[in-house]
Amino acid sequence: MRLGSGTFAACCVAIEVLGTAVFLRGFFPAPVRSSARTEHKEPPAPEPSAGASSNWTKLPPPLFSKVVIVLIDALRDDFVFGAKGVKFMPYTTYLVEKGAAHSFVAEAKPPTVTMPRIKALMTGSLPGFVDVVRNLNSPALLEDNVIKQAKAAGKRIIFYGDETWVKLFPKHFVEYDGTTSFFVSDYTEVDNNVTRHLDKVLKRGDWDILILHYLGLDHIGHISGPYSPLIGRKLSEMDSVLMKIHTALLSKERESSLPNLLVLCGDHGMSETGSHGASSTEEVNTPLVLISTAFERRPGDTRLPKHVQQTDLAATLAIGLGLPIPKDSVGSFLFPIVEGKSMREQLRFLHLNTVQLSKLLQENVPSYAKDPGFEQFKMSEKLHGNWIKLYLEENHSEVLFNLGTKVLRQYLDAMKILSLSLSTQVAQYDLYSMVVGTVMVVEVLTLLLLSIPQALCRKAQLEVPLSSPVFSLLFYLMFLVLSAVHVIVCTSAESSCYFCSLSWLAAGAVMLLISALLCAIVSALTKVFMDGSFLSKSPAHPDSRWSELDLLILFGTLGHVVSLGASSFVEEEHQTWYFLVNTLCLALSQEIYRSYFLGDSCEPQCHFPMDQGFDSLAPALQDRTGGGVSEHDKVHEGPSPFELLRGHERWMVLASPWLILTCCRLLRSLNQTGVQWAHRPDLGHWLTSSDHKAELSILAALSLLIIFVLVQRGCSSVSKAALALGLLGVYCYRAAIGNVLFPWQQGNRDISKGIIEARFVYVFVLGILFTGTKDLLKSQVLAADRKTKTVGLWEIYSGLVLLAALLFRPHNLPVLAFSLLIQTIMTKFIWKPLKHDAAEITVMHYWFGQAFFYFQGNSNNIATVDISAGFVGLDTYVEIPAMFLTAFGTYAGPVLWASHLVHFLSSQTSSSSALSHACFCYALICSIPVSTYIIFVTSLRYHLFIWSVFSPKLLYEGMHLLITAAICVFFTAMDQTSLTKS
């Protein structure tokens, strides 16, 4: 069966997406869990005894009557314990420094997003990294947790705030009012909807636990960062809320024999850019303040915040409420809350926590008996029994006190070691699913590499041996072997496996696909060795050599792929792409100067002449990949392309690489990204500060004007008007939400959500996209001229540019303007004069697309994803539009460069093979790093930085591959249009 190169590449990428999805499902597994069912109630561990009988076989009574948990989303530790806390939260600062409170700095493990952090706070377990994705649509929490235990014990729980809690704990609250957590434009009403219930509920006594989750601080961070003046106002508002709650709890203690407890905490911190998700100090360090009259301090008693784990709160709340500690908890309770209790009670609490941790260790670590924490626990338990024996003998001597102190110290050490051991056992990988996914991805890459000679031939078609597997012994043998392996693995696996949980029909289809791919690889490999044409640049001409640009593309791609095996290079991947595009500019400069000064005396590189409309693309590519070349197909010999240019155009050609280098250098100064230098001030931080709003307004307006000038040249008159009004609407939207100013505007008095302005722009985006789509359909159905198709593609490109301008933050609009400027320069002064072929032009577009991904301020940290882009123009959270807008805002660079590539190749050549070659090259150059990185991650799965560095990058690669699949489908559709016309 013969397929076009583009169609074949699109199918390969689709299969690669499937393989990557299977791999991701196996790589992000379920964390450490207890094998005991949560419905099964186990009696609490009895107090250890040494010969004497103990009467402590029940859970200790609760320490507190009522518990109020105030969770402030994105509350950094320095917002409470630092200068901001002193200035904006005076009441809380007083309680921390002089009041009846214990304060801690709780470390949140990555991923630092809301849903996994709520899980950690309530279960004490470490959620899997895949919860970053599930954070968008939280399912019900089935693990053992404090909320579930409290409900089972008859506690009445009231909740107000982030609706994530309602999804995680359905039917657990006697009263609740959830607010949408993803509508980041709202930082006022979202908190007012929580506070409005306080006066009423604090006067009532028909509840035991009150949970308040405030989102406004997090939304302010996403909109304007941690240094916005809005941060101080929100902290003051939260301080007033805490004072109101604390005062009400103090007044209610007269009616109860037990004290009340107020807990102030954050789910995660806030990065220097206002986002979260990664593992920087600002994102993982959160305040944890426990306030109760039970913690009264003596004069002169200074309590500095101690560093603890966020998972410790679950065990602490369970002890405080008289509940069993959640079975999956890896945390240790905060000992200061029981310091006022008797020695026997303190030892009882410590024993319960260490027993729970030791059981979890036994169920998840085969060699648990040799664990230092387990050995310490057994020794502590034995000494505890001796202490109980002395205590029951009513021996109250100093020996009893010293032995009790020793046992207490040993319990604390054992608890700490056990907690650390369990935290390092964060997951059990699903290796079978990982291997299946890896095999599929590697097979696709191998097939793409072996198909290069056929895919880049003149006809851009290749023979896919679909019929051979049906009659191939290898196919059936491979399928039988895979089926046998599947049966063995799935019947003997001790842990759950995702691939084994699939139906036999689905698993069989995957095994058939793997077997068919193997047969196709063998067939392609045989053909390559028979032809012997894989490694030569021009198989028809063995003497032809690789150009400097070809070598740069080859070694640059290989160098980037190899660098992905090092954590430092993954963290600073933007430096790799900056280096590659800068080196590319220097190589282009060398090629321009050689062509200009040496003219036709330089050795031809077998390229097609761009100035002649790509007319010789097909013969040139035929020359590169084999087959006869007729006299008509040879590169035109005539005047040099530079001789056809006028004087000023020649100077522009000579200067163009240096202009591009200058643009790239300016863009590097706009956004510091990565890890090592992300904290350093950059031009973006300077522009977004409230003191430089006028400068930002001027820069944004100038960038929008440049965007209009560069984009309107290829649009119809109607689209030009729509583009102008749309760009004006972009500025109006940013002015409405307070990012920029109009000349007549004073201050931020008229700040709104900008919903009307954003929807105004969306109308023009959809209008331009509709006009472009209409022209494309017209060019296909009515067989119109090539100009109609070219205009249609440019209008689709223009609509995407307008959408990107709306979603980009104002200080990033120069990134979009420079992107368009570089595309214009390279189109007019590099690609046309220099006779590059479709493969080289595709790689250049890909490299610049990747560089602009990082110029936007993105990195391989999840924290740099600007989720506020997903809510532009939305007044409520709508999942699909929000996810689409967030993805487009993040990957706007690669998408815009890819769409420009489609338009450029379609406008410059009438050959139907150019788009097929481009699609194949684009799929290949994207598949190489994805496949290699999957192998790297598998081999480095026990690396120290696997969760903080390699895992986020894996998610980025998976998403990039999905977007590449969509781009290849678009390439193929445009290629089919060309074939239909021809």
C-alpha cells in the first residue's frame, strides 16, 4: 500500500501518542498504600506491657472540642513569618511570637498544586505526580483520611471554599458552599463567598470541624505575582478573618471542658512569578500555625518556627480529634501539641503513630526488618513495656522519669526514621506498561528513520508493507510470544498493572500493532540494506557531501537529545535552544557571505532555488534521495540570486542573520527562566512592577502596532479590519483588568474582569479563522487558484496570532512581535535567496518554535504554565475551553512557527511534495527527543531528581507530542488539498 510521506508521518505520530500514553500511565503509578481496606476497622494497638496487664486498649480521648482549619491557597511561609506578615498580618504575628500558638514551616512535596496538597494534608500520604493532571477534575478520594474518620466518628463537618474539597469528599459535609478554584481572574468574590458564612456559623454550636479554603491570594499570584500591591491587601483581609475566628473560639471555650484549635496553613507556596507546581523554596515552604489555649506559653518562651513535613498534619489532627491515624499516612504527629500531657499519655500517642508507620513499612518494603526505623521502633516498644511495668507498680521515682524520657526520645527518633523511609518509597512503577509503551515508541522512531530514503523522494510516497504481516511467519510468531508474555505477567504480577487491567480485545490490538510494526521495520531494513542508500546525502551521487548547515542540523539534534539525560541540562534546556538558534544564525551568515562573495564558484549544495518559486523542489529532493535526474530537473544555472536583488536588499540579506541574533538577545533579557538564574531580575519583572505601568503600556501598544503591520500584509481587506479591531480589543482587555493604562486613565479605579473586551476579541478571532477556512474549502472544492489557498492559510495564521496576542501577558507581547519580525526577515532575505530545501526549512521552523517556547518564559517546571490564559473572557470555569486556551497559550511559539511553515511552503511552491516532506521531517525531529527521553527516564527512575526535574519534563514532552500530532494532521490536510487540485 502506497502512502504519502505526510500521511505516513501523521499515522506514526498517532501511534507514538498511544505508546507515550501507555508509558505515562505506567510511569506515574499509585503511591505507597496500606493493604488494609478502609472499611475494615482495626482495633487500636494496645499499650505495650512487660508482664503486667495494661488497661489502655482504646484510643485516647480527643484533645480539642472544636477544630477550625483555615487554608489560604498559595500562602508562602514568608507571607506570615517574614516582613509581609509583620506589616499586613499583625494579629497573626502577635500569636506566632507571643501568643498561645505553635508555628512551623511545613514542606510540601512536588507537585505543588492544590488537589495533591489537600490529599497530603488529609491523608498524610504522598500523592502521585500524575495528580497534576487530575487536579483539573478531582475524583472522590477513596483513601483513608481524617475527614472520613471524623465522619465515621460522628463529627459534624462544615466546609466553605474551594470546590475541590466537595469533589474529594462527597457526602462528608453536613453543610458546604463550594467556589470555583480555576477562575483566576476573580480574587474578591471567591473569598467573600467564604467569609459571608462566618458570622452565622461561629455563633452556632452544632459543628465539630469547620474548614475554610480561601483562593483569592492564589488568584492574585497568578494574575500579577507575589509582589503585587494586591497581596498586602489580601493578607490584611485574611488577618481580620483569623482574628474574628480566634475571638469566637475563645468565647466558646467557656461552654466546653476542652480547648478549641485553630489551624492556619497553606496548601503550597508561590513562585517568584506567582505560579506554583514545581519544587522551588518559595513553592514548597508553607506556614503551619496551631493556635489554642492549650499551648499557653510562659513569659520569655520564644518559639521559632520548626521545619516539618506537610504530611504531618493528618496524624496531628487525628490525635487532636481522638481519631485513628489514616492508614496510608507517612507523617509523624507534631509532638508539641501533647507536651502538656502526662508522660504516659505522651508515650501512648507516640506508640500509636509508630505502630501505624511500622505496619505501612511492613506492607510496602520487603526488607522492613532491616530498616533502622523499624529496629528502633521495636527497641522503643520493649522499653515502653518496661516503663509501663514500673508505672503500674506505682513506682514514681526518678528512675521512672529518666526511663520515660529515654523511651520518648527513642520513639521520636524511630518515628522520624520510619517517616523518612516511607517517604522515599514514594511509588511502585508499573514496569510492564512502561515497557509496552517504550517498545511502541521506539518501533515508530525506527520505522521513521528507516523510511527517510522513500519519504523524501521526489514523489514523497513510500510503500507500506501492510499485506506482508498477514503472510509473515514473523508476525504470527511475535504475536504469540507477546500473548504468552502478557498472560505470564498478568497472572503472576503481585501489584496491579494498568496494561493487564485492559480488556483482552484492547490488549490484543496493541500486541497486533507491535507485531505489525516489527514486520514493517524488518521489511524497511531489508530494503535499505539492499539499496545501500541510507547514509549518503545523495544516494544517486555518492560524491555529494553534507553542507555545513546539514551537519549543524544533524549534530545539533543529536546534542540536544543526548543532553536530556542530565538533570542540569533538563532544568536549563532553554540554554540549549538559545545556543542552537544562535549557531544556526552564524551558519546562515557564513552561507550568505560565501554565496555573496564567491557566487557560483562555491560547490552547489543540491538545493532548490527559492527565487524561482520552488519549481525545482522535486528534482532537487530526487537528487538528494536517489533516482534519475533529467536535464530539466537540474538546478537552474543562471545569475546568482544575489544578482537579482537591488542594492538595499543585498545589504538586508547580509545583515539579516545579525538582526535575528540581536532580536534573540533582546528576548533572552525579557524572561529569566530555568532554575539556576530564574530568581535574577529581568526586564519582565521590571515592566510588570506597579511603578512602571506607563512603560509597559507604551511597549504593549507598540508591540500590537508591529504585529498589525507584519500580519496585515497577507490578509484580505475584511480580515485587515477585523485584525485591527481585534488588536485594539486586546489592549482594551488588558487596560480593563489593570495591566496597562490608557493615556486618559488615572490609576486602577476602573479595574474589571474584562470579560466583554475579551469576548469582543474572540469574535474577531473566530471571524478571521472562519474566513480563512472558507478560502481553503473554496480552493479545494472549486479548484481555485493557489493564491486563494495561500490567503486562506495566512488568515488562519493571522487568527492564531490574534488569539496569542490576547492570551499573552502584556510584557510578553514583544515576544510575539519579534517572532513575526524574525519570520518576515527569514522569509524574504534568507530562505528565498539561499535555495534551502523543505527539510532544512522545516528544521529551522522547529528550532525557532522551540526557542520561542522558552522566550515566552516557559521552562520544564510546571510552575511556569500560565493558567490565567485559560480563563480570559470566561466568567465561570468551563473545562474544555480553559484547557485549550491554557495549552495554546503555553505552546503558542511552536504552533505559530508550524502554521507559518505550512503557509510558506504552500505559497512558494506548486509541488505537492513540499508539505509531505515538511510533515515527515517535523514528525521525525519531534519523535527523536520523545523516544530517547522515555528511555532516559526509564533508566533514571530511581534518580534523586526524578520527580522534581525529569517527571515534569516528561509531561511537557507528552503534551508537545500531542500538539505535534495535531500539527501533522493539519499538514496532511493541506497536502491532500494540493493533491486534489493537482
